[in-house]
Amino acid sequence: MHMGGYYLLAGLIFLVSMYVSNRLKSKFKKYSKIQLKNGMSGKEIAEKMLSDNRITDVKVLSVKGQLTDHYNPVNKTVNLSEAVYAQRNAAAAAVAAHECGHALQHAKAYSWLRLRSQIVPAVGVSSKISNFVIMAGLILMYSGSALGSMLFLVGIVLFGVTTLFTFITLPVEYDASNRALAWLENKHMLTQEEHAGAKDALKWAARTYLVAALGSLATLLYFISMFMGRR
């Protein structure tokens, strides 16, 4: 992949990422206006989904910020942003149920979640140092040092770990959404309009992970092509 081709691809992925991000924000804004007929808050939705699935050792907590919603498998907590925790709309229901989907994965030892959890420590290290190692390798390569190629290759492997993580994340996120939507439908938690809104919101949220994975893969392939071209 030539540099011009890479910049073109990177630019395209950036534009797609911006589009998906803006669509996600607009979707959540739209579905935040659809108030739930059942009157339940995100916290109550989450607690009922956990209870219905006989999960009694997971707490539902409120955390500061926007889009800070996550499930923590270490201390078994469903952490909902303040708006999702307190609000009673289709968007809040979708997010709350999605995060509980991760709790269900944990309880049932879902293989992709286990794999992702296992490589988190390696990703934490590689994401911090891969770019520095790659840059150092490139500088040494261009200065004629034999060490440069080896360092550049190490950097590529480290970046490859983070790329692998983005792809392992995809089935984890899609499965959590599927579990959430199945429960919301089976328990008749939402009206038809509310369910359609929740499904649409989660669909666009999943696409942000897909774009991130493709962007990371494109960058990895570019680094590999640079390394092969220099040999």
C-alpha cells in the first residue's frame, strides 16, 4: 500500500467514523425524547433484567459523564452514565439493557468476553507504547541502523495486538445488544415504537466499533507494507 493510497483510505475511514458518530448522537437524541410507557428508569430496567436472569451479585451504579456506560467484570458492576441511570426513555432502556447484556455474558462465561478480558493487560501495554516503538524504529531505519527494522517489527506486533482487540470486541458488543433486545422483547418491556428506537440506537452504537476495527486494520496493513517494502 503506497502512502498516497493509505492517506486516501485513512481519510475515507475518518469521514465514515465522523458520519457514524454524528448519526449515533442524533439517534440517541431522538430516542431520548421517546418516554417509556412503563415509566421505568435506566436503573430500574437494568435491575429487572439482572433479576429476570437470576444474576444477584451485580450492582447497578451511576457514573459521571456522557457515554461512560460500561460493565466492569472485575467488581461486577453495571455502570450507567447519570442520564441513562435516571432517565425513562427508549435510549436509556437500550443502553441499560446492553450493559446488562455484558453481565449476562460474564455470568454464562461467553467465550469472546473471556478472550477479551484475558488480553486486556497486553492491550493496555501495547496501546501505550506501540506508536513510540514504531516511530523509533522508523527513525533508526531511515538513519541506516540495523536495529531499526527489528524495532519497527516489534512495534507492528504491538499494534497488531490492539487491532486484534478491536475485532474481538465486535462479537462481544453485537452479542450484548442481541441479548438486550431479546430480553426487552420477550418480557414486553417496550412498546413497538420504543423497541424500534432501542434497536436502531444499538445498531448505530455497534457501527462505531466496526469502523474503529476497520481503521485499526488499515493502519496495521500500512505498517506491514512499509516493513515489507524496506526489506
